[in-house]
Amino acid sequence: MIQAKIINRIDFPKISLQSTLTEIAQRIIIPDIQKGIHARMAINGGSLPENEPETKKRKGSDRPLIDTGKLLGSFFYKLSGNNRVIISIKGDRLEIGGYLQNDGVKTKTALKFYRFFGISEDAHDQAIAYTKKKIKDLTDGR
């Protein structure tokens, strides 16, 4: 026979999801996006497309998405209601970033997409581990 004990009070850990999400945005996701751009890695794990010869000549480098550094410094997060944090791109970089990532750049030979904005698998795993540790630390201290 199975016996069950009914508990009238469930003691949930006191955790501020808002502050945890803010920390994840600040410490994990934004640095991961920036690191991916520096490493020429797309957010989905592939490589960013090579720049066209004309672009390399104009920029004086072959680094995709990096010219003045304005894009790298444009990522930010903001609180949005309870338990929600939005990560976005500032100013004119938002429009350009959307064009590069979503619409693509038509070249003589192909349509190139620069998939740099989002959450990589690595950042996702780090965020989950970070959240689990926060919950564990809070529940161990009860």
C-alpha cells in the first residue's frame, strides 16, 4: 500500500529571478555574443561568413562585423516588468544588426547571413548552471 503525507505549506526558496536574469545577461549572454564576434563564430556554432574582397579593402581588415567597434559596444540589457530582462542593441546598430542577421547581405555569389545575436548553446548551459547554483545556495541556507 502506498501512503502519502499531505503537506499544507510549501516553502519555496526566496530568489529574485529579476536579479538572476540581470546577472545572466550581464555576465554570460552579452560577453558570449561579443566573444563570438571576436572569434568569428555564429551564434549557432558555425562560422561567420567571410567578408567580400571589396569589404576587406574598405575596412583594411577581414574581420566580419568589426570595423569601428561600435557594434561590440552597443549590446545592453534592460529590465522589463517582473522577472524579465531584454537584451538588445543600441541605436543605429540595431537596424544594421537586424539587416545582417535576418535579411542577409546579397553578394555577387550568395546571400550571406551574419548570425551573431542570440544565445549560444554554451551561454544557455552556463545560464542554467548559474541559476541552479543560485537556487541551491539559497535552499542550503534555509
